[in-house]
Amino acid sequence: MRMRPAATTLALLALAAGLAVALVTPSSASAAGKPCWERVIDDWLDNGTIDAQYKPACYEQALKHVPEDLRDYSNITDAIQAALNGSLRGGGTGTGTGDGNSSGSGSGNGNSDSGPGRDLQGVPDQSYYTKGINSLGTTKASSIPIPLLVLAALGALLLVSAGALAAHKRFKARAPTPPA
């Protein structure tokens, strides 16, 4: 049985879409399996602040593992350094287990990078763009960057369309020509 070119193209597009969804879907790895430095970076990526309390060694490791683009274009190193300084001063931080839960008895609002007793002021609400990006699940330190996902999707679309065109030409060449 021969498939029509449109059906072949549709089947290839469905296959490519299924593969793209499988690649984009975040893995179900639990946070407990992550090293503490990665949890520190993920905590900062969540909203631009380090909300939980971690051990000083976690902050030091996080400073060593910060991706170069974050180091160059954000204040993550400043936030981690401030949290590290706060934990070394004994400002109620650094006594946690590093699992993201606060177990220290310090005063303040729980933000280890703003110091004890100080509130964050002037922090704008998240834009629709930021909320959309966060809902994609690509805000973790181990996630695939969005530009790479876009390029992969475009490449897959080009490959599928090229394959559909080649298949269409092959089917058209095999079709018997009607008598004139």
C-alpha cells in the first residue's frame, strides 16, 4: 500500500514533534540527588536571590561551578558571595543542612544575601516573558538553554521538510504517466 505524500509528511512531522517533546520535557531527577552547589545555583535562578540557607562549603563550590554566561551577565557571584559572607559571620545562615530548608535561628526575612533584618526593596515583579520562560522548566543549572532548543527545533523542521520533499519527488517519479 502506498502512502500519499501529504500523509508521509504528516507522519514525519508527528514523529519530529514527539521527539522534540521528549527532548524538552524536564527529567524527573529529584533535588536530593543534586550536589549542594547546584541547589545554590538553582535557588538563585529561581528568582534572583538565594532564599534558603546552605553550608559555607556549598557556597564556595557554587562559586567555582557558576556557568560563564551567568558569571558575565548577572549578579549571581555577588549574591553567592554575600550569602557566603553572611554564613561565615554567623548571621543566622550556614547552619542549614543544604537541602533548601532553613534550620538556622537567625533574624531577618530568610534572604541570606540581603543580610539580617533587611527587606528586598525595588525588586520588580516578573515580566510575562520571564514567567513564560520559567514555566518551560529551563531555569535549572542543568537544563538545556532555550536558544539551543530553538535551534534544534528549526533543524528538525528543516530535516523533516527535506525528507518530505525527497519522498514526494520519489513517489512522483514512480507514478505511471497517463497516456496522452
